[in-house]
Amino acid sequence: MKRRKFLKNSSTLTAGMISAPLLASCQDPKIIETNLAENPSGTKPIAICTWNFENATAKAWEVLKEGGSALDAVEQGVMVEEADINNQTVGKGGRPDRNGNVTLDACIMDKDGNCGAVLCIQNIAHPISVARKVMEETPHVMLAGKGAELFGYEMGFEKTSLLTEKSKLEWLEWKKTSEYKPIINIENHDTIGMLAIDKNGDISGACTTSGMAYKFAGRVGDSPIVGAGLFVDNEVGGATATGVGEEVVRTVGSFLIVELMRQGKSPQEACEEGVKRILAKNKENTDFQIGFIAMNKKGETGSYCIQPGFTYRQYSESGHVNTPSDSFIKS
Ligand code: ASP
């Protein structure tokens, strides 16, 4: 049964779950007019992503400028990196776990708060699209491991080997010492988290990764965890993360940042507070990287990280730019 039908048929959908503005608008036609007039609110389409993934934001922009939805923009945007075998932190070509298996994590979230995620999925090159199918075609939010993979095949995704020769050779080299030490800014490209606003002023987000190189088999980080690696609330804004996922999960980082924006903080201020909450739990050790990016309903953006070196890409009518993020540690 399709997710929407499932929800419609569900007897748990009570009047109490319908939002206050919707109830108000049913009662007062003037409010409908005002809401419709204000909805686009002059906010122009924009796409941002973690790191300098120029081709990904260019793809998202292509979708937005044709009038496509933010959901299509973020999915198609991050798919560019999933398909790029030279990117060893996302999709095909990603570095494997310590047993030599490439396992992928991804999640996606739309303007209505619907979300879907796949965890530790193997042999499918576009986990973000499987996550979208989980969101749209099932009554669930998360599928993991073999179940996620089998669901992907049912949805028509092809089986493909994700381990490239380059990643395999590097893994064999790593096995000689088996030293597990996440590098602070791995070659300056990492997990891709993307947020977009479309012509209707609606926000969606996507996040996809192969996770930490040489992780324990079965390890899942923040990236496919809704609220940690990604969160979107279309009334407020969105946030997404990169870096050591365990630390982002401990503070439910992206949800925290969206809630801070709801309370009135700018995206920049909210990202700074998000990083500081993580540091407050790590007083003795700051030798790791976390980077957050955020966007509010007005299309304002911000970013903050622990170590210098993190940047984020932004594509809007005013151009295509890579912006270095301010960091807690300055050099
Ligand atoms: N956040 C990802 C994870 O923990 C990895 C990264 O962004 O470097 O799996």
C-alpha cells in the first residue's frame, strides 16, 4: 500500500493531528488567501550542500530553475556524487568497512515532514533514491541492511558492485596496520548533505554517505538518521551535517539547529550553537571534525564547523559559490 493511502486510511489520523493553521484556514477563507499570497514570500530558489560539491549543486539548480520541486532537486543533486566513483565517501567508489564491504547510508525529507532512510545498504549505487522509495512506497521510515537491499531490487534498482579497484587497493594497504583514525577533513570531500528551496518556497533535504572508512561492519553514523544528519521543517528551515557521525547523533544535531532557528536564531547562530553543544560533551578532545549547514524559510544560510577546512556550496540566482565555513578552532 502506498504511504499516502496508508496514512489516509489510518484510523489514527484524528482531528488533533491536523495543524492549527490548516484548521483555521478551513474556517476562514480570508486566511487561505493570505497564506497563499504569502507562501512564496519572495523567497527565491536556492540549493546548498556540504563541501565543495560543485556538480551536485549545479544539478540541483538545473531542476529548480526549470520549476522542479525541492525534493527532486536534492535527490538529483546528491545522486551526482553517488555516481562519481572518484568520490570515495559517497555511493559507488566509497571506501569499504574493515571487512572490505561498501555499505551506504542515506535519508531524504520533504516539505510535509515525510522522510525515508536506508541504513547499511549494499550493492545499490543510489541509496538516496531507495530512501525516497521507502518514504513514498511504504508505511515505514527506515529500512536496514539486506531488507533495504531486497526492497531496492523490488523497486527496480540494479545490483552493482560498489567497491572500485582504487578503494580496494587502499583498503588492502590499510589492513597492514588496521589503524582506525578518522582523518579530520578527508581530502576535503565527505558526506553530501543538501538543502533546497523551490519556487513555491518549499524546503526539502537529502543526505548520503558511505560513512567512516574502515568502520566496524554494521556501523551506522548520523547521515541516515532523521534529526541527526538531516532535518527539515518546512515552516522553519533545514539543517544537515558532515563529520564524525557518533557526535552528531549524541546531540541530534540537525533537529537541534532547526529548533534553534524556530526560536529565532539565524542559520549561522544556530549552526554555531549546534557545534558548541557537541564541544560541551567533548571537553578533553576536539581533534575531530563536524560541519553543519543550515537554511531558513527566507533562504538565509549559515554554516559552522570545529576544524578549519570545511566549506559549503551554494547555488541561487545570485550565483554559484563555495563558501569557507567559520570554525571553532581557528587554525
Ligand atoms: N557523517 C558521516 C558518518 O558519520 C561521515 C562523514 O561525514 O564524514 O557516517
